[in-house]
Amino acid sequence: MTSRLTVAQAIVSFLKNQYSERDRSERRLFEGCLGIFGHGNVAGIGQALEQDPGLPYYLFRNEQAMVHTATAFAKMSNRLRCLACTTSIGPGATNMVTGAAVATVNRVPVLLLPGDIFARRNVAPVLQQLESAATQDISVNDCFKPVSRYWDRIERPEQILTSLPAAMRVLTSPAETGAVVLALPQDVQAEAFDFPAEFFEKRVWTVARPRCDSNLLAQAADWIRRARQPLLIAGGGVIYSEASDVLAAFALQTGIAVVETQAGKGSLPYDHPQALGAIGVTGTPGANILAREADLILGVGTRYSDFTTASQTAFQNPDARFININLSEFDAGKQWALPLVGDARTTLQEMAAALDGFAVQTSYKERVQSFREAWDQEVDRIYHLKCGYPISQGEVIGVVNEASGPRGVVVCASGSLPGDLHKLWRAHDPKGYHMEYGYSCMGYEISGGLGVKMAAPDREVYVLVGDGSYLMMAQEIVTSVQEGYKLNIVVLDNHGFSSIGGLSRACGNRGMGTEYRYRRNGQPDGEVLTVDFVANARSLGAEAVRARSREDLEQALREAAEHSRTSVVVIETAFSERVPGYESWWDVPIAEVSDMKPVQEARARYVEARKKQRVF
């Protein structure tokens, strides 16, 4: 039997019948399609979505933002559910390229369906087509190739019979997932074909839990038993594998301290006896001191970004050995590690059995407890600085943390907020901390918060966003209001790019171009430019107020909890009142020659610091 459908109709019919399964729990793989219609998709995918409401459609305002929403939705769903995104050709398509990079860098599945130029070519150049004198086999959608895990251009209807299953394989692969792009020429979208009926039957894609090699596991257990100062780094793979309870039991059994990457924060509740919090450039003192001294590092589900390794200066013990548990062979082999290629939950369970009877020395446990107590006191100090007006960023984090409760979810992505949140936020469960820090994309925050809320509508979502990121991409407030997904947004107004301003000064410069100031006498150093973020947020449909003190902020968040639609609280924060770094360093190259003495001094410090980098 066959079904005569257009290519677009066939894609929609196929997607709505795809399911994922793990641990015998089954769910729809695609919960909807986000989009903005234009001449490259309205008559194809648009017609198919209108004809078949089995795949719900959500109207967005910016194509990059909708990919961020899809990414956040999949991340919050532990990569077991997805959203598709459809756009027209030309700028609608290329607007999604940054979003695709965010998804791929973070290993999160999204399906992108950009419109494309005519496959038959006879009417070229069509509106929004970028021509090439060298070939006709190219369009702007080729820009997606370096930021995608799978890419295809559908030039004949029957090609989707092989391309769609291949796309599903990548989307449901924990080791290979990321952005999947199927470029759809607008004429092909409307072409009809007799598709085999079985192509549209329900298909369940099993997300397996592979076991690592038993011999390598035994060797790893032997290394751990011999270690005197082991340390476990929990990455995002712990959370995606839903391994937090197993990790908690493993840490209690062995006494090994656990530190967390940005993606792994929340792997353990902050008050777990072995939890030392964040590691690396934005890490806590105890975590970074133990990392510096560790003779064995067990990395679980981490890709060892430069913020985790402190630009390869974090691990200073010359005898340090690495063991990596990761579903990706690529990541498992990093740091010249013993690679345990397997599922985090399954491998930790087997490792716990192999280490039966092993525990770290009592002195090690006491030291971990001492670090924990000291850090708790430091967080309390920063949460209650009471530095007056304007309030410090650390105080804002403290107020929001306390207001959010154990079920709230904090969302952020860029600026100095991620570093401060990584250190300071007291996470209660694995899904309470949502940070996009693989690509650290400004503008992710509000659209990402929307994706989190769509995935977990029963939880309160708190979006922390700086004024710079807000000005880049605030328009999905409209979408949140239209669709009834309430967000609690806190805008920190410090009149500029405070994070990069601080970095500029740390590099010996004066922070040029990082403050919002009027131009005076040819230089951008005049009076501070003020922006009415409250009026802006209200114009987009949100409830909005300005807080002028800690007490105002606390009251505003209490009132926001009672609102039924998205609420925005704007508060001015001190541009230069910063949470310090602890026992760490980040490699930001300083100008080798300069007429500026502060730059020369910063360069000297930089050269000295690089001597601590590990060489493999």
C-alpha cells in the first residue's frame, strides 16, 4: 500500500509517529514544530502543518530564538524529546545557524527544516537566493554544514525515505546528537509521491545504556583503589543519563569528592556530603585545590572545556591519571585518559560494585567537609553583602535562589552571570540549574527559558539575564504570553557589558566599548545611557516592575509568583562589584607588545601563568 502525499505532508506525518524509549519508558520524540513562515515554507511545510494538526505548531518571532527554545526543551527533557523548527529560505534560514551551533556544541538534539532554493533551477535566481558563479549546487543552507551533526538537501521526494531515518538515528544518539538539518527546496516540498504506507507507522527509537569494556573497568577500579587523592568531575552526561542517584550513592560509598562542570551542576544536591560544587575558572576554592593536588581524576560525562580545566592549569600533580566515563569515544579519550566508553549510570553502578569495600582515607573526608563548611560561609557572605545601591550581582543571585525554592529552575547563558551562578547557586535537583555555556550565546536566556517551561510546565522558571543579552533577544516574551508559558525574568541592569568590561581591564585595557554611554567629543565616554526596560517588557505583554533594593526585589518575586503570565523585574546592579575567582586562571592572550604599561604588566603575568599549563 502507498500514500500519495507531498514531501512536506510526508515529513509531518513521519515526525508525529516517532517515539523514543529508555528504561522501558516511552514518549513522543517530537512534541511540536516551531516556525516563522515565508515564501520558502508557507506553501509546503506550512500547508502540511495546517492540514495535519497532529504535530502542534508554535509561532515565533526570531528564527535563532526558536532554535534556542528547541535546544532548551530537549536539554530539559534529557535529550529524549525534541522540537522541529521550520523557516523560509534566505535570512530565515541563516538566522538559525547560530542556534544550530549552540545545539551541536552542547550535544543537544534539534531538527531544523530550512526552506531552500528551487531544485529544478529554471526560475533562478529566486527571491533571497545567493548565487554563485562557480556552481549552481550551493545555497546559503550550506552554511549549516560545519555546525550540524547531520546535513542533507532533499532534491527528490523519495530521498526522505532514507534521509529521515538517518536523521532520527543522530537525534536519538547520545554520542552523536546535535543539530540535524534537512534543507527543503520549496518546489520539492510541494511535490507529490506515492510513499509506502509502512513509512508512516509508529517507530520507537531505543536510547540504549551501553556497558563499557569489562577489562578497562577492572583496570580503572584498580587505579582508583591505589589513589590517595581521587576527584570525580561530574559533567552534563551525568544528568542526561539520569545518573544523579547512582552518583550520590557512589560518592557516599567511596568518599570521593564530586565537583561539577557548568553542564553537570546539579548532578548532586548542593548539601550532599561529598559535593564541592563548581570546578575550574568559575570554581570554588575547595574544588580547585583538590583538582590541583589530585592524583586521579574520574571524569563522568564531561568534555573538558577550558573553563573546566582552567585552560589546562587545573591539574598540577605530575602523577595525575585520568579515567573518563563517556558515551562518546571522542570525549572519553581526552586528557590521555583510560576510556570507559559507556553509559554514565550503568558504568557508575558497575564501578561501585568493583570498588566494594574501598573508601578514601578519613583525613581526606575531613578535608572535604572543611572545604564545604568554608564555602557555605562564603556563599552566605556574598548573598548578604548589603553593599547598598546599586545592589551587587551576588546578592541578586541569592535573593532569586531563595525565592525559587527547591523546584525552581534558573536559566542563564552569558556574561558574568554564568560564572557567579556556577559558584553560588545552591542546586537542589538535576534539572534546577539550566545553563547554556557550551556556546555561551547571548540572547539564549529568554527563549531558552521558554523551552524549559514548555518541557516542564509544572515548575517555576527563573530567567536571569543581563541588560546586554536582553537587548539582543527579548522578543520571545511575546511568544511566552501568547502560548501561556509563564516565565519569571530578572533583568540585571548595569548599563553595559560588565563581564567583558571586567575582562578588558584584567587584560590591561580600560574597558572601551563595554559601557552604555553617549558619545562626547568623539569618544563614547559621556553620560550613562538609560533604557526603560520596564516599559519595553510591558509593551511585549509582560507584567513588569523596577526594584530599587534587596527588599524591593524580594517583594517583586513574591508578587511574580502570583501572576499567571510572564513577569519581568528590572534591578540596577553595580557594574564593578564582582564575585571573586578562586584558585584558578583562564587563558586569554594578552597583547605581546603595547605602549600601555597596564597591558605590559598583564602580559608579564600571562606569560608566567602559562607555564603551569599541562603539556601532553
